[in-house]
Amino acid sequence: MLEGMAEPVELRLYQAPEGWPLQVHTYLPPGIEADAVSSGEGEAIRFRMGEALLSFVLLPEAVKRSAAQARARSLFGKTNVQSCRSSYPWQWECLYAANAKGRVTRVLIGEQQGRQFYFLLDYPAEYGDGFGPRAAMILREWRFNKPAAPQQSPQ
């Protein structure tokens, strides 16, 4: 369902850039642009559609669950934060902004291969019919590639 109507869509494969610390892939619906960025907070892959954003932020290796949770909560500022439900296998917490004026903001916190990360969904409420289903599709198709097996040296 995109923009209130059931319709077939052609998805395109998105893979994390080579050398990215955690290899992932997903499928992107039409209208979504993606880019990978680095900052002091960690590595990120951003998926955008106009003013709407779904951002995957991989935190530095030293970050533990409590620090990941604190960082995720800080994204909401002074807005009332509440727990929500989601059912992704990698997820250990879901937060959303209650009473956010005209915006939908949700953070899904997870862990994979010992690394903490979060997804930030943030978009104007009027993007709900178009971006909401697209973001859900990206999350539903999100896969963590298995790490390469260590190579053994010949004996």
C-alpha cells in the first residue's frame, strides 16, 4: 500500500558501501534516495523522500546498550517519549514522540554482531500515506549480511 492504494512496485537493491563497518542490505521503493555518511556519533545510512527521513545509525564499537538508549532518547529533546511496539528480530527497544506537533518520530534501537544501532524515522504527519509504507518496506527487507569467515593460512 503506497499512498493509500495497493499497487505493484519495483524495488531496487541498496547495499552498504564496501568497507562499511557492518554490511547490510535492503530494498528501496520508488521515490527513496539513499546515502552513507560518517560523523563523530557513528556511521549512518540515510533514506530520504523530501522532508522525510529514515536514518540507520551504527554507533561506535565501545557504545553499550545503556549509552545507545541514552543517545536515542536525546534525539527527542524535551518531547514526551513513550515506548512503542515493533517486531524486528534485531530490535530491543522502540520509542516514539508523544504529542509531537505535526511530525511522526520513532526510534528503533537494536544490536547486531555486538554493535549498537538505531533507526530514526522522522517525517511530517502529512507524509504518512507516502513515506510511512515506504519506510516500513525498507525495515521489513533490512538484512544484516553474515560476517566473512576468517581465512585460515595454509599449513
